[in-house]
Amino acid sequence: MSLLSRKYPWSKWQKHLVLVREPVLREFLPDTAVLKEESLVDFLSRYPVVFLKPSCGGGGRGVVRISVTGEGRVEIQTTETRVEAEIPQVYNAVKSFLGPKEYIVQQGVSLIRIDDRPIDFRTLLLRPGKTWCYMGVMGKLAVRDQIVTNHCRGGSSLTFTEAMQESRELPEEEIQELEKRLELLSRQIAAALQKRFPLVAELGLDIGIDENLKLWLIEANTRPQYKLFRDHTDPTLYNRIGAMIKTVRLPLS
């Protein structure tokens, strides 16, 4: 059975293969490949920062950030360590602590920041019937010097308006227009994934915004955490999400 014929996606690579086939979505996808020595060296020749991520799993676990520092050297950073290596040896350096899991390598996106801390956004969509319900969006602000923004890794939550006002001081009209673009992109991603994986009924999309206000899909989570929605401006939203997730969530096995 091919990856694209399964009814439910279990890996980041599967989801990328589906989305990259959609012409309307390609411009929003960071360059991504299965991690091999050749792909890693190629990415480091083209991008100043790349991320390595386990193809299966979430919560920021196992993520590695590699930054080109010049003169053929890189800095390798995990959630706990930071080391340097020469580019020809970088693959062996990272494989020593990645383990046997399949990884992907992904182009790093220069996210907007607040107090020099990167922030991205979680949009949440649920499908209790035939139609996707867009539940909203929240910002995830990374802990200082951390490489991931995940709430479970200490990241703090704030509303979309707060995030854009603090990071870019945008006027209200521009913020509203950007939020509409975020919702439209989220719905397009949900439709594309559902078309290939009909059992998908919940999506937590991590979407980055770069310095030029371009949107990027960083990750599509099919079993998303949603605790950060406790801080949404709608005090009833968190409980409504919880109730709806109980009706759509598939068992793990």
C-alpha cells in the first residue's frame, strides 16, 4: 500500500507528500526532504538554518536546529545541548544522538519575534461531520534561547492580535486581513489532507509568519494539543473544543 493510499497519516513526510502536490499550497511549504547525508549537506548549502524533525511524533521532541556559522562550520542545537561541527562531519555528528527514527530535514523560516523570541501560530480545525469547523488561532512564543515554540516546552500563549501588535505594531485592519489569510490557508490545508486521508477529523496547524509577513506551514498535527486556547479571548472556546474533540478523536490503535 502506498503512502498516499492510507486513510490516516502517521508521519510528517506523508503529509508533506500530499500537500506539495497541491499547486495552491506549494508556496507556503518550507523545502522538506527525508534526512540523508546528501539531503542534509544540500540543504546546508542553500539555507542558513535547517531543522531536523522526527517524521513521527510531536511536542517539539527530538527537534534539532542547525545553523551555518561560516567557514564551513555549523552550530547544532537541540532543546538541551549546543555543539559545533564542520559541514562534512555534520551528518555523523547528528546521527550519533538522533537514534533509529526516520527524520526529515526542513528549511528554516525566519519567524517574526517578540523580544528576540520567535513566535508562530496554532490554528485548530475540527470536523464533527462533513464540514471543517475553524476553531481559531493562538500564538506560541518560545522561551528565550529555545529552538521550539511548543506550549509543552514552556512556550507562552498570546492572542493573534497581541502577537502582531507586539512584534510588528500593525494596525488593526492589517491584523484582521492577515488573520483571514491564516484561516483561508488553514482551510485549504485541511481540505487537501482530508481528500487523501478521509479519517482525519482534527488538525492543529503550526503556521509561521516571516519578516515579510508571508505565511509558512511549519507542521500539520493530526492529534493536536489545545491547552493554549484557554487564553483565548472567548472564555467558552476551550470547553467547546474539548467537547468536540471527544466526538472526533480516533483511538490510537
